[in-house]
Amino acid sequence: MTPNQGLRAAAIAVVMSCSGAAQADTLKVLTAGAFKQVLTAALSPFEAVGHQVEVQADTVGGLVKRITAGETFDMVIASPAGLATLRKAGKVGDADSDLARVGVGIAVKEGAVRPDISTVDSFKKALLAAKHVTYINPAAGGSSGIYLDGLINKLGIGDEIRAKAVLVNGGFSADRVVSGEADIAVQQISELLPVKGVVLVGPLPSEIQNYTVYSAAIAAGTARKPAVQALIDLLQSKQGRDIITAKGMEPVGSTPNK
């Protein structure tokens, strides 16, 4: 059985196990950008058994703002902190379903010299040597941008890096490396890998690495709860775990025997 066949079989099993979940419907899923690649890879078999899924991606901060402002949805994938904010506002149910975690990495343009980032000191030197560094604008609410903004302060290079920063408000910062606007991109690994024209240098040194967990929550009052739960079960299945790993993340809170 091929991986795609296995994923389709898993989708059929989890969807059919949920009462009323097999009828055609459209689910609106809001997801943090770092998890979008995993989600879209799992949708084909899920939709093949009777569902349509509308996916919209944003930073975690952006998702929280949109939902608290009244945007409707069926499921949201965000950090536990973001989901806690939404829960206090009565926007999601009582329980989160942990899916994956991902660390921050560095990417450069294909063919460029790959800087040494094996130690904290070498990572610091690589940022200082770069003409321009691109990362998610912390003000946009992206987890990696917020973390990096604090990290460069701790390393004592905040002013130098901000002076040559190319900030993006969402999406892939590595696009700015491809365009030539920056020579180093710093973002979560799952958002560096999909960009053609760059190569992943590696993760941040373990001493300064930061992992973000992404969890799913069901919208409070959604009429599509069985179908949403079926999608969560699929993402937590063995086939879902395989996709998570292939997209540069680590599965957490999943069920290997499914």
C-alpha cells in the first residue's frame, strides 16, 4: 500500500467512525501558517470521502484577532497560548488536540555559502555578517518573529539586526531571500522547506532553540463537530504523523496505532 493509499484508508476509517460525518459538507479551517503544509497534504483523501475544506492561513496573532472580532469557523489550529485566549473568549471548546511541534531554522539561497550556525556564537556571527535578515514581523503576531525579536536582544545584537531586517507580515520569509532582498531567512522550519530556491542550513543551536506546539480546537457551537473531529483524528493517525514529519515538524499528542 502506498502512503497516499494508506492516508486515504485512514481518512475513510476515521470519517465513517463519526456519526453523521460522512455527508458532504464544507469545513472552514483557520490555521497558523506553519501548519498549513501538513493540513493541505492531508486534505485530498479527506475530501475524497465526502467533505470540502476551506483553509485560510494567518499568524497565530492574526487568527486570534480575526476570531475574537467575530469571524466564523469550524476548526482552528494554533499555539496553545492562542487557543487559551480564544477559550477565554468562548470561541472554542474545552479541549485542545495537540498535533505537532516545530523549531526555528535558517535558510539561504541555493548556491550561496551556508553559514556556520552550529553554536550560539557562530549563529550570532552569521546574523551580523548578513547584509539583510528576513523574518516575520513580531507585530504581526507570528511565533517565530516574536521569539527572534527577543532572542536578538538577549544576544546583544538587537539594534544591529533590526537596522537591516526585512520584515514580512505573514507567509514565507524565505521568499525575500529568493528575490534577493535578504540573504538569510529565520523562521520555523516547516515554513522554510516549501520555498523553492532556498536551502535549509539547519535548526538553531539547541541552547537557543524554540519549539512551538500547534494544537487543534473545535469552534464553540459548530454544527460540524463530528466532521471536524474526524479531521483531527486523521491528523493524529499514523499517516498524519508521517505527513507531519515529512513537512519538517515533529508529531506530538498523536496516536501511533491509528
